Amino acid sequence: MNRIILVLFSFFAISLANAQDKPIRSIKEKLKILDPKLNDSLANQFISESKKILKNKEAKIEDYKIISRENDTTYVDTTLTIYKDYKFNYLRKDDFDILPFSNLGQTYNSLSYDFSTNNLMPGFGARARHFNYMEIDDINYYYVPTPLTELMYKTAFEQGQLLDAFFTVNTSKQFNFSIAYKGMRSLGKYQHILTSTGNFRFTSNYKTKNSRYNARAHIVMQDLLNEENGGIKDADIVNFESGNPEFIDRSVFDPTFENAENTLEGKRFHLDHSYNLIQQKDSLATNTLSIGNIISFEDKFYQFDQTTQNTFFGDAFVSSSLRDRVTLEDFYVQANAKYFNDKLGQLKFNVAYNNFNYGYNAVVSLGGNQIANRLKGDVISVGGEYKNRIGAFLVHGKFGINVTGDFDGNFLRGKAEYNINEDALVEASININSKAPNYNFLLYQSDYINYNWENNYNNIETKQLAFRLKSKKIVDIELDYTSIDDFTYFEKSVDDNLVKPNQSNESINYLRVKVSKELKYNKFTLNNTIRYQNVLDGEGVINVPEIVTRNTLYYSNHFFEKALYLQTGVTFSYFTKYNMNAYDPLLAEFYVQNQNEIGGFPRLDFFINAKIRQTRIFLKAEHFNSSFTGYDFYSAPNYPYRDFVVRFGLVWNFFL
């Protein structure tokens, strides 16, 4: 199925590319034809040999809209900036606060944590597999005046590639659909760490001509496969850190095991629609009263397979063909009513029903105790939201509470923004949350004896205060202070040195400050981001580096009569030593360890990025200092970080 989708996307992209007329050769001739007010790269599009603007000449880049779940709207950005370089990776997100493992598609170790959440229900678990798992908030909707295609390609590590293909079109002003597939396969430098992942997305949104009825829907199907090897053995650490020439070829390392893999798969069907009962506009005010409905169903499973038992995980019930499989069926329905007045603001109220079915196929008897196989139940919740702009202030409040059912939970979120001027914005927020720990803390079963438990943990109580100043001229500052009670985590037991869940009985206080500033001189720019953080109470339960920094010095300029825009420079990344979390491949979770300090190694990347029309080209020499600054770089204990490698990729937009 995945191969068929990739073939269809390739055919579609080639068809669109061939459908475009050849551009005129002279940049000066383009400038004579185009509207000089259009400053985006789309202004250089739609020009044929006959010097006529193709198709919809009134289309501007701002008309190609990207709409989030919360109705925040941006538009397609074909420019090339240093922030595009930061996001040109497997996740297509800025990875400042996370550290990748050696192979593309593996997990990431977290260098910082944001504990603010509006969730009322437990999470699924296997969180190390969820970095590339697209949740509801990760899905966008679109409105485009002409068909739009985007192709993203990047090389992987040994026999593999990453491709993200996307297409969207409005069949009319009322209806849009998009279809996309991100596929990746990478063998990796070490033995038995092959990764193969796929993310299929289909979205649609519709509104009637009078805009009374609006509907948005998406279908997402995802499969994420990772071979697991347990990292390099303790005995081989000296061979890695000494730079032994015999081990520079990383495939000669004998990993802890070579017979295991884990898989996360899920499919989701989501519909959000509403109808305006009152839709009144006059010269004084706009009043809208609407009723809405959300229906969402998600079916997912996580599975760990190993051909023979390994002492790395302890004793097992069976010696061969081990398989742990856990499933979750989650059905959510919400009814809501929303009133909007351009002076009074937006007020929303909702009632929701949640049915969940998490667990396994059989009951386990261990030490005379029975461990249940299912957590099944229903939860009814209510919530509300208020948003209004009063002068330069934007006030936004939101709450939710489980009123009946098998899980208690509540949240309260408040935010206020103030625009000091066109450049500077100040924001303050508070987030209070109480929710049950993730399902895999409450119930877990495995063919390995140690990985069987059933717990009745307290809700995790989180309180966060946050402040932000955003200004290009001055500085960007983000500050948050979080207090957590009854925090749950995984750690190795002192009795048998095996991983088990635990709940902290002490309050944890966690401070973070992030400062960003870009300094320019002629064609040179220094982009700086630094984070300071400190666990004031609870160190040893939450471990983070005190300092995380990323500094990029680069040169930018236009060439060939502005036909080519080039950026080239060096990025320096660094975090201080700390007790970095270790990785458990059976659980697909990170666990706390307080024996090995990891970090303090610099990472230097040299890059050359270029933009030609709507194509952005990225060439990077990653971690080019790895051979001369010491082989002490790890993504987790026993899991080395990436060696020096040169990788290439591009992002290509087609506007038909």
C-alpha cells in the first residue's frame, strides 16, 4: 500500500512539473512583467515564454492558507531563512530541545521539558515512538487559489531516503482537500537499527456559500517500525571513546542483541463541523451563534518482538518468539455551542463523551496475584473557552473537567497578550492540570516477567506560570516555572537492576529560561539561542542539562541577478553534562539514571543552503568535528550520537 501511494505521488508531481510552462530566461524581463509589490518568491512564478502570467494572475502567496485546528491561519512560505534550516529534518520541526539517535527515524532524547497540557485523559505510552506520530493538533487544513504541491527529500544513513510529498487543491471556493505521505527508510551505521516509517494524511474542509455550515475532517494512518539492538555493550565503550581505528567502521560493533524490533501503528478518523444558527452583520457589530460537533476515533497499537529471550530484560515466561502487544481504542464525541460578538469576544461551552479500551488479550498471574488485561471505561467531561481582544490586549481562557467516569481530570489555562508596538509583544500565562499517568504506568504486560504491573497511581498535578517577550529589535525571552506533584517516571530498581515505574512523593520545581537574538552586520548574521534550566526540587527524578545553546554564524546574499539566494555558515550546538536519561527498547520509554554524566561535547555543522525560484536546496556536513574533539558523544547511555556525515536534501513547491 505504501509503495502504491509513493508511486501515485511521484506520478502526480511529475505531471504537475511538466504542466508548468518554461520560465523566461531574463530576470530583468520578469521584473518588467510582475507587480513590483509582490515580494515573495511566488512573484517569480506563472511566467511563460510569451511573457504572459499563467492561470490565476491575481493569486498572491498570502492566498495559499494553512489553517490549524484552532483556526490560526498562516500562509505558504517559500522563502529561505535560517529557521528553515533548523526545521529541515525528519520531524520537520525545530529540534533545539531534543537530541536524535544515530539513525534517522529512531527516537530522540529530551534536553528540556514543557509540562503544560490541556489533556484530561492518560496518554498511550511508548512515548519514545511518538516523536513522529502525528496527533490531532499536528494536522492542518488548507485553502488555495490554485493547486499546490510540495516535495521534501533528504538523504538518510546507508541505503535509505526520506520523502514527504504533499498535494492540495480547492475544487471550488467552498471545498478543499489535501493528501500527503511521508515515507522514510534508513539502514543506519550500526548493526540492526533499520528504521522504516510511513505517515499518510488526508484532509478536507468544506463550507457553504453563505458560510453557515463548516466542516473539517482528516484521516491519518501511521506505521513506525524500528529494529532495536540495545546499544553497544559496556565492554565496547572503551573502543568507541578511544577512537580505536578498528572500530571507526561502526558496523563492526557487536550490539547487545540483534533480534528485536518494535512497532507503533495507528489510524484516526476525525470530523469537526458546525452550523451558524445566528449570522448577523451590520455596521455596528457582528453576532454569531453556532452549534458544533466533534467525532474522533483512534485505533492504535504498540508491539515489541524478539526471537529469543535476552538477559538484558531479565527472565521471561518463554524462551523464544516473544511478543508484547498492547492496543488502545479511543472514541471521542463532543457537542459544543459558540457565541461570537466582535466587541464581547468569543464564548464557547462543550460537553464531551470519551470511551476508551486499553490493554491486552489475557490475564497474567504472577506471584499469586492476577494482573488485569484491560482498562475499559467511559468519561464525561465539560469545558469552556473565552477569547477577546480589548485594544492591544488579547485575553484567552480555557477550562475542562471530567465530571463522571473512570478517570478524574481537570485543567485551567489562562493567557494574556499585550502588543507594546508593532515589533514587541508580551505574553503571560498560567496552566493548571490534573490527569492520570499514561496507561503504561497503570497497566503493562510482557513475556518478560519484570515488565508486568498494575498500579493505582495518583493523578499528576501540574502548575505552570509562563512569561514571554517577543521582539526582533530587542530580544526574544521565554520563561516558565513549573511545580509538579506525584510525578511518574521509569527507573532501574536497586534490587534487580531492571526498569520499573515509580511515582515521586515529593514536589518538583522546575525553572526554564530561553533567550533568542539575531545580530546582523552587512551580509553576515549571528543567530543565538540559549536555554538555562534548573530543577530546584526533584533532581534525580527529572534530569536536564543546565545550559543548552545553539549559535549559527552565516553569510547570505543574492547571486546571478537575484536568480539564486545563498546562505552558508556554521552551527555550533552544545549542552552541559548531566545524568542523561537511558533508553528502554522494550517499553519504548526513557528511564531515569543517575550514574553516568553525558554531554559537554560540541557539535559543529557546516551548511550551504540555496533557493532557486520555489526550490530550497540544503547541503550539510553534520558533526564535522567528531573525529578531532573526542569520541565522547552519546544520545543516551550506550547509544552513540552520529559521526561526521554529509547529507543533501531539498524542498520543492509547485504552484499550478
